[in-house]
Amino acid sequence: MELYLSAQEFPAELSAEFSAGSLEPTHFLQTDFWASFKEAHGWKPLRVYGSYKPKDYLSQWTGNNAACFTCSILMRSFSLPVVGKVSLAYIPMGVELSQTPEIMTETVAYGKFLSDFSYSLRSFLDKNTLCIRFDIPVDLYSLEDRDTYRKTIPCSFAPDNIQPPDTVLVDLTASLEEILARMKSKWRYNIRLAEKKGVQVRQASFEEIDVFYDLYKTTSQRDGIAIHHKEYYKDLLERGERDAASKVDLYIASYENEPLAAIITLFAGKEAVYLYGASSNNHRNLMPAYLLQWKAMEAAKVAGCQVYDMYGIPPTDDENHPMHGLYRFKTGFGGQVVHRPGSLDIPLSPLYKFYVLGERLRNFWYKRVKKLLAGR
């Protein structure tokens, strides 16, 4: 496998693939926009361009031809007791093999590819990199298929997922009437109710970040979720207003000039993503969150997006799950429930096992002990 820091370094027959734009990322987490944003918040970005020639486990898909890909990597350094400075390399929703997507669902072949890629990438990374963590960009449509995928890929999964592996994808290629018809009847009713009762939805600029953040703090306190500092969201919105390829918008729903709910969305290429949502404790009977989502879907369709990613749900419709309400809300918009495999690691250092142990202890403390102490 050959890796480069520029597409221009490729042989002419391969670099043409990049110049033609045929390998543009399909997920916003792989865009240069997202890498630049994360760089401003503590991550070091790296983009590589790769080609892979036929091997025993790839030849049935690649034939005698080489194929190429591009990949965005985020790196972060931190200190461990006794050891000192170490790094983690993170590849969100990658590596995507758009020329040979069949490989990504063949777990043994794809696992070997990720291993080969990881060891080829080592020379580009910090010396003390513990592992490369991947979010696998494969959509599966049942929990059984996900379980099979995780059991058969020859890689170790991380103690926790960085991106939400379960989501709902709403098809925007249909007409607005068809999109509405696919929703649960109560969801259509709630959208009409919000409009009838006078809820107003407007697109706002980053200058109204205080409105969003006040609502988000209320949501955090009510639902027990962690949030970033205000400048994080302000920076994202400000960048998204300037970027032509990755558009980030803030939508605010109000009633009689009182903000009731707000969402931040991102439109990139054919993909629209509902990134963040916040709501007040007041006038919840007016259903502002339903109207917000519908207006965002309308805008995404006008922008040419083909799918609206609700971005994160519990894996099942379990009434005992603390986020069961989120599952019901997002699945009611008529989208396809998707179960992605989650985050897996390719270790690069003997110290990796100690880091993973620390992650497990930290997860136990925050997800079990602290929530128990808080009565959630």
C-alpha cells in the first residue's frame, strides 16, 4: 500500500481520480471543513492519499487494477502517568473505499485492509501513537447483522464509541408530500399543531449563539448530557457561514418572541446532519421540536441533500433506556434505522492495553457510578 500527503504525488492514472472529484468524502466527518474545525479545538489534522494494489484478499474486487482513496485523520496528544506524552490517531467514518465498496462489508478482507493501512500510516504519525481508532462507515440494518460484523472482522473494538453507531436516515429524494406521508401520523399532527398555534421557525446567525446555548444548558441539566463550551458551537456556526461546501445553520423556534427550541444542522454534499438540539422547559405542548426538524428537512432538500441523518439514537426501542424518548422522537420521522459497527482499534504500541484499561475505568465511573449518584 502506498500513502502520500498529496494527490499530485500519484502516478498520472491515479491522480486523475482525485482531480475528477470521484473520491470526495461522503460523510462530513471526513471533509477538510471538519478537520479544520477540529484543529481549532485541540486536534492535529492529517490527510493522506492512498493506493492499494491487488492482494490475495482484495483481488476478487480490484482485479489487476490498483484502486485509490483519501482519508482524513485527527491526532491528539496527551500525557500518561510515568509514560509521558503519547498520541491517539482517530479516523472518523473511514476508511471509505468508494471504488470497491464491496470490500467494506466483507469483514475479513476489510479488517486486513485496515491493518495494512494502519502499519503503512505509522511513519506519518507521532512516534508514541498508541493506536489508530476507526469509526467504520458501514450501514447495517439489523442488530443481528451488526453482531455478525463485529464478531467476524479480525480487529478489536474500542471500549466505547466516539460517534453514535445507531441513527435514523430520512430519505430526502422523495417529494415533500411523500416524506410527510412516511412519518408517523402523530408526528404530522404535531408539525401542523406547532404551525397552527403560532410557533415561528427562523434561520439565525452565529451572533445568536447565546439563545442556543441558554437552551442547551437547560437541556443538559434536564437530560444529564455533557456539552462543550459556548465558543465551540459559535466557531462551528461562524465557519459554516463562510464555507460554501459545508453549510452549518442555526434554526430557532419561538412563540410570542420566546425561544423554545433550537437545532444546529450541517449540509455537506448529499448529506444533511442534525448535529445538536436544545429546548426550553416552557410551552413543550406546542411541539416546537417537530416543526424545527421539518423546516430543516425542507431546507436540506432545497440545498440538494439526499439524506437527513438524525444522528444518534439508542440501539432499540427499550422503554427502560434513559434515552428512550430520543429513540421515539427520531424514529417517528419515517427514516431508516441504521446500526453501524462502532469504533475499532488497531494497536501500534505495547502501551495500548494500559490506555484501554484506563478508558474502561473512566467509562465505568462516568456512565455508571456518577449517574447512580445523581439518581439517573
